[in-house]
Amino acid sequence: MINALPDEGIPAEQVLAELRELRAGDLPTHGGRLFAYVYDPALDGLDVLAQAAHAISSHVNGLDPTAFPSLLAMENALVGAAARLLNGEQAAGSATGGGTESILLAVKAARDSRPDLTTPRMVVPSSAHAAFAKAAHYLRVALDVAPVGPDLRADPAATAALMTKDTVLVVGSAPSYAHGVVDPIPQLAGIAADNGVRLHVDACFGGWVLPYLKRLGADLPDFDFTVPGVTSISVDLHKYAYAPKGVSILLHRTEELRRPQYFAYAGWPGYTMVNPVISSTRSGGPIAAALATLRTIGDNGYLGLAARTRDAVSVLAAAVEQTDGVRLFAPPETTVVCMAGEDTDLFVLADELAARGWHTQPQMAFGDLPPTIHLTVTAAVAATAAEFAPALAEAVATARSRGPVEIPLPGLTPEMITPGLVAQMAGRLEGMAAVNSLLNVATPELREALLTAFLSVLQRPE
Ligand SMILES: Cc1ncc(COP(=O)(O)O)c(C=O)c1O
């Protein structure tokens, strides 16, 4: 147990030693063997630089850019760089705390651009990131989900069929997180423009790497402001720009389109609050760290990192293709390798890979889609990719001999789920394969209830 408020303060060295010990229990954020959560360029000295930059600005408050012009200058520089990368000649934007915040704000801007509507709606492909469902929920915008086509991409016809007079926003991904494929943005933007509504491109994941992959010759559809009808784009710097966590950029095609993103309030006795983003007080640390990261890597540096990432993707994809018992589930056209199983239980396989030091992300069955394993590939993987094929072959062979973990769901419904029940269940399940197999047979609603209760068990004060 950690006592966060000891009677007497603890010496700095001891505090740091404790933190290091805690961190030792985490998954490895470096080393090219963790395929989710972290983005690692494997550049010597980059962490030290970003930490130093973070420290310089961590106490600066973005609440008032006139008090801290350094932060305003840094934010404008980041937004300008993103705008140039994504061909937004007239673009205006903001630095937010992450992809979800950028998406919430893109949805808010679209909603508030139509104050005449009582039930604004947005059309998203079923592959869109869960952050759009969160935005719909927080902002009371109705969510119309268009099924994706057999190629896992947004289906323009299904999107067009859902357009109504209340639609304020259409969404496409470049690429989708789960499968790493790029939606047909020109067609989606055409539909949005024909209906006079906004089109948001969620390039949170890929926005900083796709332009470089294209420069390297990848045959990918246009997805940025060169496409008429694209009105906003989100791109996370804490993903493929390799900045420390806490920075995404939301761009609008024009300053006028950005206007309804802002919130202003003077109806209280304190300062007039004018916030472009959700937080009011915000630290300059992540923004300074992101700026330092961009400036030290540079445009050519990002091109080189994209080449290393592309090469690593090819090596991993070839490993999947060569291995009996797994197959590529989606074309590895960006930075994701997504595999499905053939007579191999993927949840057992994920455990076997983890036992060999490779940490992947299992994805549950969804609608007609089978369970898959997702690998987010970053430049660091170039150094380890060649070791993946033998580990995969061994892990598949072991998973096949173990067979699936059969976990019956004893007639549970979401209403029956309590933190106590989930704590009991968790105590009886051995290994992640058992947990994932149980979640996989649960309906999405039951899965939400189970994991919510589980998180509630985890989040107990000490
Ligand atoms: C396509 C896409 N959109 C949005 C997000 C949300 O980003 P964040 O986790 O920074 O909120 C992610 C995260 O992986 C993503 O892949």
C-alpha cells in the first residue's frame, strides 16, 4: 500500500526509488515488443529531451495565453506544423489532451454549428473509434452507425442512407484503429458536402504517419484537407509523432469552422472563462515536450521512422502469412497488423505470445467479425520484427495443443452485475485467456457491465 500523505515528507531519492519500483511492474514501454498503448521511435536521448522540455513548462497554465505567451507560441507552432502536414492552408486548430478530447470537440463544434436542431445526429462507420460513442453520450448527439463493407471500410452507400435533415456530422477514419484500414474519405466527404454538413477525419492514430507512408510510395487514398468537403481532422502527437502522452491536435479547415468549438462564460463573479478545449487549467508540460519532440526529430526524421515502421509491418505480416493457424484479417496497408485464427484460439495465443515477451491486443468478436489480435507497429519494432516469426510459430503450436478455454456464462445479464460478483468471478478465472474468452461470449452490453464493475473494483482508495 502506498501512503500518499505520510506524516512527514519522504526524501526525494526514496520517493523516486519507490516510483521506479512501481513502474517495474508495468508492461515494457520500450523494446519493440508491446503492440498497443505505447509509441516508441527507439531514438536515443529522446525521452531525456522530452522530459527536460516537459519540466520547463509543467507549471505554465494554458488557462490564459496572455499570461503565458510561451505556451501560446508553442501551441500555435504545433498546430501550424500539423496544418502544413495535412495540407490545411487556411486551417485553424487547438492542442487538446488526447484523441478522445479532439473528437469530443469536433462533435461539439458540429453540434453547436446547428443550434436550430433539437436532436442533432452524426453518422459514423461501425469501425469508428469508441470516442465517437462517448461524444454522442456526453453531448447528446444521436449516433447513427453505418455498417462497414466486407473490406472493413466505411461504406459510402450505407452512410448516404443514414443521412437525415438532423445530421450535423459524418465521420471517417484514416485509418481505423481495430484494423488499420483507411476509409474512402473522398466519397464520404462528397456525401457530407452534398448534404451541407461537416466531415471529420479521425486521423488520431495515423495522421502523423500516413503522409510519410504516402511520400514513401504507399498507395493510400487521400484523407486530408486536399479532399474537398473534409472540414476537420484530429491527429494525435502522442501517437506517431512520438511525443509523450497528453497532446492531440484538432484542426478545422477554417477559423470560422472552429468557432463553435469554443466555450465562453462571463456570467459569474470571477474571470471570464474562454476555453477552446475541455480543460480550463492545462499544463504546458505535454505541449513543450511535443514541440521538443517534433523539432528534434524533424520532417526527414519522421520519414525515416515511417520507413522503419513500414518495413517492420511487412516482416510481421509475412510472419502471420507463413504461420499455419493464423491469417491476416485486414490488409496491412498502414501501421497495423491484424490477425485472425484458424483452428487456433486467439485468446490462448495472446497469452502464449505474452509468455514469450510479445504483448499484443486481443479484440473480441463483434457482429459478424471473429476475434482478432491487433498489433500497433511503431519504429522500435524494426529492431525486433525478425524475432516475431519463430515466437509466433511456437505460440500457435502451443495454443493449438492447449485448445480453447471454455467459459460458460451462467445466464448473466447486465443488471445482475455488481462489483462484488465480478471480484468473485475474477478470483476464479486463471490467465487472461479465461477472462477474454468470457468477455468474448458476452454481449457488448454485458461486456460493458462486467468491465465497468471490474474497474470499479480496481479503483478503490488505499
Ligand atoms: C483512430 C483513433 N481515434 C481516437 C483514439 C483515441 O485517442 P486517445 O486514446 O488519445 O484518447 C484512438 C486511440 O487509439 C484511435 O486509434
